[in-house]
Amino acid sequence: MRTVPGEAPISSSTGDILSPLGPQDPRETAGYHLHARIGEGGMGTVYLSHTRGGQPVALKVIRREYGQDPDFRRRFEQEVQAARRVQGYHIVPVVDHDTTGELPWLASAFIAGIPLHDALVAFGPLPLPAVFQLVGCAARALTSIHAADVIHRDLKPSNILLGSQGPYVIDFGIARAADATHLTQSGGLIGTPQYMSPEHALGEPVTPATDVFSLGLIAAVAATGRHPYGDGGAITIAAQIANTAQRPPKLDGYDERLRPLLERCLTAEPTDRIGTEELAALCQESAGRGIGDFTGWLPQPLTAEIARREHSARTPPQPTAPQMPAAPPLAPPAGPATIAPTPPAAPPHNPAEQGTTQGVPQAAPTPPPTGFGPPAQGQAPAPGYGYPPPATDTYHLTPQPPAPAPAAPKKSRRGLKAALVALALVLVAGSGAAAAVYVLDEKDDSNATANSTKDSGKDEDGDKAASTPTPTESAADSGAGSDGEDGGGDGTTPSGSPTIPENARYTALFEGKAFTLRTPTGSDYVNVDFDKPEVDTEDAMADDLKDMYLNNSYWYFETTMGKSVGATPQECAEGTGTNVLPSTLDSEDFGDQAEIDEGTRLCTVTTSGNLAMYEITALTPGDYSWEVPTVQGKLTLWKITD
């Protein structure tokens, strides 16, 4: 019987990741046909669907109590728009969303890996070199997330997915939208208490450093199965985290090679924590191998399980499959406060997390039959993860020795707030709340709001949320509409391309240069600069140089991209304004009689203000129907002058 701190108790077996749709589950959302449940979490239910091109996506439908709150919808739109700007390695991208329908939803790429949470339960702690690779890659992912002005806010083992090509961070930034609702404005915070930073637990403003603290906790648990703050329940651990300034975690029981990393991540003061780039470099040095070298990076049983899942994901259930037994309904009967009280030893996050017991760790399971993993009964991570946690057994944690009593702690404001937090947590537990709610005085709450960082890169109230397509438009533009719909992607066009002067003159900088856009493997990205021209596969290109980027499923345009009817610069310039493509294309947009085919001339004004024409000469399909092809072509660049 084993459980990971702060996570739903799960079984050490490995069966199907998908469970059948229940009688109250929707069968379609905005043109996406829903095939099965992937899991259910605190903010909504995750379903398996596919784009028009056949790419599997994880589509998360937000819970009704959130979806009916206008403040949530506004913030959700802002946060998802910010999340869609995030690109980089070790990140599962958000590919589509909508906030105008009955219930908001978002979709991300589906990867049939295994969450770190489940891996720890089924196979035990990871070898230390793998932990350094895991943390180093997650730090790189956080660097990309923070560069887009997003803060994860809920980093935990179930939000890190292990795959054959390394770890992936999922569900970044979305939790913040819930903080704007009436459900939390009275002092509540959304997140997993055991993986919060001290400032988050205290209701103070959060910065990128809060994710570093969470990652330090994950490193400790991944390496040993022990939480640095002990093996108590959510309330106990959250109160101890909030009190870190007076009583730091006891780290002398951890491997001396890991301890420096933990010490630099788990400081009470956010400004004293290690930065994500330095953390990645530290892990690179400590791993004893390149953190991007994933050949045999995990123990063989875990590698075999990941391979089985990836193989199974290539033949997902078809929409015409027979109706299966009912699963729990989409929306809960009431809000979080109606859920029965959680025993102190169990994390009070949802009903499946109650009644947790401890016992002796069980042996690793024998390989299950081919298929997707167990039906999700506990909390599931948000879109992108491949294996939600079921709920039966628990994960045994070795008790941590109690920390020594502090010597005459200072009577600081932070110390007083920590005491108030601890008291509030106890009161909440007695009232039977399903999630830890931290009640601070209104002055603190207002100050936290006034001084909070712009996680999404937008003002709380000053910036107007980006326009959102209607459900019908979103379905068509995302590649999920009915036959005959044109275009793909999200139906919007980038707004960053400069306007071409009416009487512009064009000087050729180069003509007909061979240029290939090769489909990357896994969830890696390729950045493209038409001016140099250059293809960047190491995520080293500056953002202001990127004209487009792609992964194996989509093309994303950073500038307005159009189609030209001819090869002259005048015709190319006209195409950028009169025959404009959506900002995102998927595999369905390539090939015979599609938007992009051999002979198509793509034209854009680059980020440097030049006019680029990319004439496509050959398309090489990917291995799967949902993969975009490798594209060969000839690139011409003109300088624009008045």
C-alpha cells in the first residue's frame, strides 16, 4: 500500500488509462468527438479526442461551478492564451481552447507516457542520475514557461510525465484562473498543499521562484519517496511549509549528492532560491551524462512500461466502439465544501484521496495486457499526461525524524501569518473541506492581489482578454470540424507583421535557396527564422527572430502568413494581406487539395521586416496520419523599402 505525498492514492497495477463515458458525460465538445475519459481532477474532466488529422488530444472540460463564474472565464481565457505562447522542450503544448460555450475547455497534445506519481508507486524511487535528468529537464521547461510570463503554480509529481524521450511538464499556469473566482476570493488558494511554496501557502504573491521550490520537493520525493516535511497529511505538511522561515526542512537524511540541490531550492526566501537556468546546469553536472541523453535513462521495467503505453496509444479506441459502463458524472453534485472530511493522514483534495493507509511497499507489478492504463478514480493531471492515477493502494513513506524546535523565533509578520495559516488549516479540516483553504485577513489578501506578479503577462483587469472563437469556429479552425471546412489551427492570425508601404520597392537578398522544414521527433520544437535563414532545433533562437515554429503535429506562425498566386514580390506581398492562413496548421492542412501542397507559395513579412516567399517543392508524410509532413522548398527574401 503506497501513496505519493499530495497525490491521489493509486494502485501499483497498470491497466487501461481510459475509462468508458458515463451517461452524464458529453459525447462532443465544439466539434471534438469524445471517445473516453482519461481522468478527473479538481478543475474538470479530461477526455480523449482527435483532431481532423487524427492526432490524439487530451481535452479538458472545466467543472460547471467554475464555468458558470464570469471571473473564472475571463481569467481562464487569459491564462490559456498565455499557456499557448509557451514553447520549448519538455513541454506538452496547449493546442486549442474555447471559453464561449456552456463550459470552457482546452486541448493539448496527448502523450501516452506515465506520470512521475504513478512511476513512483509502481516502480519505486528513481536512481539518482535519473532524478538529476528529470529535474534538469523540468528546470528547462520552467525556463520556457516563465519566459512567456506564466507561472505553473501547481507543479507536482502527477504534472510531470515520463516518456521515452524524457520528462514533460504539463498543466502549466491554468490553476491561477481559479483564484479569481468567488470560490476562492475569500482567502482560498488552489493548488496541491504538499507541493506549495511557503509564500503560496501564506497567500503572498508568487513569482517563478515558487515553481523552483515545488521542483525541489519533487526531487526529494522522486529520489527517496520521502517528503522533506515528513509524512503527515496535507494540513500538517502545508502548515510546516508555511513555517519554513522559522523551521526549515531537515535535509541531512538525503544523499549528499542531492542535498546541495535541495538546499538551494527549498529556502524560505524566494529571492535566495536557485534560478531555473542555473538549476539545469547544476543537474547537467551532477547527472554524469547529458541531461538530454535519454538512452536507457530510466530503469528497464519502467522503460518497458512506457514503451507498452506508447505502442498502445497508436491504436486508440474508435468513436464507433460499443457503449461501455457508466463512469462518474462530469460535474460533482456540489462544491468542494460538501465533500466528507478527510482523515488527517490523507491529503484532502478529492474523495478518492480519503482513507489513505500505510503499509509495506509491494513488489513491482507484472506487465499487464496491452492497452491503456487503469481507469482514473482519483485526481488526474490536466491535458497532456498519459496515465491518470486510479485509487486503491497507497504509497509507503519512510517517516522523517521530527525537526528540532526553533530557538526563540522572531515575532515577524510572516511568522504570525504562518500561525494563522496553521490554525485556519485545522479549522478547515474540521469543516470537511475537500481542498486546503487558507484564510488570511482581508488586508493581507488585498495586498497579495495588488502586488502579485503578472503570471500571464497581462494586467488583472486592465488588459482586455484576447478574442475567443465561437465553439463552431473553434472546432473548424482547430481541425476538428466537419468535412468541407477550410483551414486549421485556432482560426486566428498573428498580428505582429508590419504593414507593407503602398508603393514599396523590393530588393532581392537571396533567391531560390533550398530550405527544408523537417518534422521533429516526439514533442520537440523547431524554430524557424526566414531572414537568416535558419532552423533551430535546440530552442536557442531569440523570440524576436522567430517567424514560425513547428512540432510533429502542428505548424505555428508568429507572423501573418498568406498564399501567393505568383512568384513576383508584388504578388507575394498581396498574398500576405488577401489570402491569409490560420495561425496554426495540422496534418489535415497538407497534401492534395489541402491548404498546403506542392507548388504552394507561402508569403510573410518577417520579424525583421523583410518579405519572404517559401515555394514548396515536396511533401514527405510522417509515420502517422496526425503528423505534419517534412516539407522541402525554395526560399526567397526581399528587402522592403519605401
